[in-house]
Amino acid sequence: KFAARMPIPGSGIREVMAKAQALRAAGKDVINWHIGRPDFDTPAHIKASATAAMAAGHVHYAPTAGIPALREAIAEQSAHEWGVAS
């Protein structure tokens, strides 16, 4: 009875994943930017950078909207590699 009075909303990321899957099933070319595991190992230089960042105390969650400089870098890389408008 408690659960009926306190409905728990669905996960936003799960909704995004479902939409991406539906688009892919419809034959659309979808770039995966959601949670999950890639089908390749993390490159060594990224592992080293992550280790150095943690050692420097960068161990907390990032802002919900993301780190502005990182978002910009991802947008630029996506535009360069895949022609995705930012």
C-alpha cells in the first residue's frame, strides 16, 4: 500500500535508452552517448589521466549539466568526427 501512495518515477536515462533503441530499430543511425560499457578497453592515457585527477582530489560528482569545458570539447569532437551539429 505504501508504494501505491508513493509512486517512484522512471529513470530518465532508461527513457533515453529506450528511445535510442526504438530509433535504431527503425533504421536510424544512432550515436550512443548514454550509460553502458563500450566494446573496447579504455585507452591507457585516459586511465592515467583519471588516476591523476583522483589523486589530485577530483573525486566528486560533476554538475548535473556536465562540466562546461568538457561539454564543449565533446561537441567539437562530435562535429569533427561525425558532423553532428552542436
